[in-house]
Amino acid sequence: MGKAVLGLFTYVDDMLAAADKLKKSGFSDVTIFSPIPLGHEIEHVLGERKNYVKYFTFLGGFTGFFVGTLLALGTAALYVLPRGGRAIFAVTPTVIISYETTILFGVFFTLMGFVLFAKLPSYKKKIYDPEVSIDSFGLLVDVSEADINDVTKTLKESGANEVKTVEEK
Amino acid sequence: MAHQQHMKSDISYREVNEDVVRTMTKSGVGYYIALFLSIAGVVFLWWLPWAYQIYTGQGVTGLQTPVFWGIYLTNFIFWIGISHSGTLLSAILFITQTPWRRSIYRSAEAMTFFSVLTAAVFVFVHMGRPWNFYWTMPYPNQRQIWLNFQSPLMFDVFAISTYMTASMIFLYFGSIPDLAAVRDRVTGWRKELYGALSLGWRGTDAEWHWLNKAYTFFAVLIIPLAVSVHSIVSWDFALSKVPGLNKTIFAPYFVVGAIYSGSAGIVTLMVILRKTLRIEKYITTNHFDKLGMLLLVMSLLWSYINVLEVFTGWYADTSFENEALKYRMFTPPYSYMFWLMIFTNTLMPLLLIFRKLRASILISLIVSLGINVGMWIERYLIITTSLPRKFLPYMWHDYSPSLTEISMTIGSFSFFVMLFLLFIKLWPSVSIYEVKEDIGIPMKKEGH
């Protein structure tokens, strides 16, 4: 169980300035809570995040294409249905079915990617303050016992409305 | 309350949470009366006639040789068409980063899901023996027969089920942060429910990052899916050899018609929602102005394709094309419907040229309702003016829907209304976090 300090801010720039200051002082484990997506604003401070979900989407689409093709052609092979000289293995229906399965599997794999990286669902009790789903921006910093006072002071000086020490389970 | 500087709006973040949660937790008597009526409509106008049809057989419908596709399929196409609203308003406007999307897209996405669901139920109604539905599943049945993927009806099964799955995922995952916001403000059973539904969302930078990436991909995937869905629905007709149906223009015609009716559906819904949920400050006349422009463009496109269809048939001057056109345009009762459709879908939307009329809620309501009446007629005419005049005159036979079919059609509207009434109480119908994005990020220093 580690200690952490949570500061709640009204203004995003105050919070980001505090995060920047703490990062520069060597506190690497910083988490930001916000009621809206901050995107670019955060990237300046916490650094750019890679987008691994796209590989999942691509892999899903690829798998889906093969599943669809296999279904359309494979079933035609398993139950041959001759219709007046028409192709047993027809291109057009195969394209349509594999188009749909490409998208279906693409969606499923994207979903898997999201769930995996966002680590959801997670029903364990974690550090959280309901104010961050309303109008507060939270800054959570993992600290050792000795640094609590310093971090609390930095957060308060940067404009945090409320600073509390919390325990991580 | 936090004081927010440098924001675009007077509304505070806290107010958004309070307003949206209020729409979910406070219900007047009117709400329960509407819910009761819609449930009664579903039971008495849809489920009971359906049970009667299953018990008695398809003979209770007006379907007979050569018309085996009637009003059920009309409803199927109509509801699939309505579903395109969510895709257009949510996915396309998300990709193009259109700000006015934010307060209306959640309801549009829900509308997509509910209308696909309504359409899907009509497939079961139309089947006659719905318990044989598993025959369309991709596995060999009792006689070791696999599916015939070369049938457009099988394309449909795949397209519709993919669309329903994708639209449900799109709606749900875009709502997770709002479900968490609701979780934090409610008590009792609601707290338990939204606690489970929000999957433990805390709004961390990592969670937002991955949600944004995944949501973008969902949006990118759902646009070509929506186009394919209505193209495939059109191929149920266009890939046959029936005069009046066998047309190359059908796929784009159906897609345009779907977006048109879906957008009109969303206008109607927004008029009702903003009034009944008292969310006028989130759904403003600006939204109606923008949606009005969209309707106008779609109306012109739709009318163009209609003129084209008549013109190419006229130019070809073949007996079967002429017969199909004459039957649709000049033979009562179809001619009345046809010209009513032209009035509601081509002439009436021209009112939207004027900015003042676009911003008028009443005009928006009348025009949007008119469009969907016209779009329902369009689908009805496609089926009922082609199949009865198939090939040689000895097999011609007119179709008129029976009372059972009409009842189930009205019942489907009750079903949709019922789903929506439940939705507005169980789901945040306005996106809390996106409306906040619209308000602006609270910054102390300007130009940060």
C-alpha cells in the first residue's frame, strides 16, 4: 500500500503547471483526473501517448476479412449448389460478406483494445473523488511518506482548492 | 461552485451534471401516462396481432401471389432508414469535428439502435415462422445445408446484425464517462446500476486517451457500415428482375433516402425532447438551423434521384417501365400517395431555404414529420407498385394491407416510443462531457 497526494483544481492551467513542476522535481507517477478529455493540453506535460488501439482495429479488420471470405467460399464448397452455369465461388457475394465481417471484427477488436489498455472494467476500490466528474480537475501524485509535505505545499501553491493524502490499495 | 473564466457559455459544468441527472430522475405524471400508453400500444397493437398471426398463419395478412412482400417490409426499410440519423449526426460530425453535434448526438445514437431493433423485429414478423430464424445462422442445419451466401437476403442478415452490434457498442462506449458522472450523483438502486454500467470509470488521463482513440475508430468503421447497410437493403429489391425494382440507382437512392429520413427523425425527436425534458439551453435554435440546412441538401439530392428515375424510365420507353411508372404516378390510390410524397419531400422542405423558417421550431417539426410520412410512402410505393405488376398481366394482383398488418405498423411506432421513453430515464440523453467541452476548458489565464 503506497501513499499518494490528491489535489483538486478549478483551472486546468493551474493543474498542468503543478503537474509540470512535480514531474520536473522527479515525481514520475502522476495521474490526471478530469470531467472532460484534455488531450493535447495533457500531452505537453505528461508526454505523448502512443495509439496501440489502431493495431487492434487493423488486426480485427484483417481477421474479419478472412473469416468472411472463408464463410462465403467455404460454405459454397461444403454445399455445392449449381444454378444454371453460374459460378459456385462467386466474387461479388464474397466481397459483400467479407466487407461486413471486416467491420464487425474491426469493431470487436477495437473494443478489446480499449478494454485492455484502459484497464476497464475495474470494480476494485481505487482513489477517486466524485468532484472530478463535475467541475474539478484532479492531480494524483504517488509519494513516499517523506515527500507528502513538499508535494502538498507545491499543489497548494499552484492553486489547488483542496489537497488530501490518500492511501493506494 | 467553480468560477469558470474564459468560457464560451454562461452554463457551468455543475449545472450540466445537475440538468442531465434531473432529466433522468424527475418524472412528471405525463411521462408515466406516455409510457403506459406506449406499452399498451406495443401489447395490443403489436404483440397480440402478431400472436394471432402466428397462431392463424400468414393468411391473416394481405399477402398473396404475386405480392409476398408487403407493409412489413415497408416498415423494415423505413426503420432501417431512420437508423441512419445516428450514424450521420454522430460519426460523420465527430470525424469532421462539428461542434453543434455535441448536445444532440447521444439521442441520435440511441435512435439508431432502437430503430434497427424495431426493423429487426419486423423481419421476424415477416418470416411467418420466426422460430426458424436460426436457419439464417452460419452453421449447417439439420439437413447439413449451409447458408447460401449468394442471396441478398443473407447479405442483409450480416449487414443488419453487424450494424446493430456496432451501433450498440458506439452508443454504450461513448456514454461511459457520463454513466460515471450519473453514478456519482444518484443513490439507491441507481447507484448500483450506474456503478456497474460505468465499469469503474474514474476519468483518468489514460482512460480518456484510450476512449478517444477507440471512439474515433468506431466512428470511422460505422460510416462505411451504414452506407453498406442501406445499399444491401436496396439490393433485396434491385438484384431481382422485377420492373420497377431492377435499378442500378437503387443503392445510392436508398442511402440518400435513409440519411434524409433519419435526419428528419432526429429533428422531430429534438423538438419533443427539448420541450419535455426542459433542455432548451442545450438544444437551441442554432441546432435546428444547421439540421434544417442538412435536410434541405438531402431533400434536393433525394428529389434529383427521383426525377432521374422517372426520366430514365421515360427515356427507355419500354412497355414494362412505362407500366411501372404509370401505375405509380397516375393510378389511384398510388397516385395520391405519390404526389403527397412529392409535396412533403420535395416541395415542403424548400421552406428551409429561408433562415428564419429554419430556426422556427414549429416549421422544423411540421417539415420533419412531413418528410417521414413521405419517406414511409416512398418505401410503400416501391413494394406495392412493382410486385403486383410483375411480368405478364395474367398474374397481376393488387395488394392491400390487412387490419393485422396496419395494427402492427402502428404498434411499431409505440415500440419505438416506448424504448425511447425508457432510454431518457435510464441513460443520459445529452452527453455531459461533450457539452462541457462545448462550454470550454476552464483556464485562469487567457490564451494558455
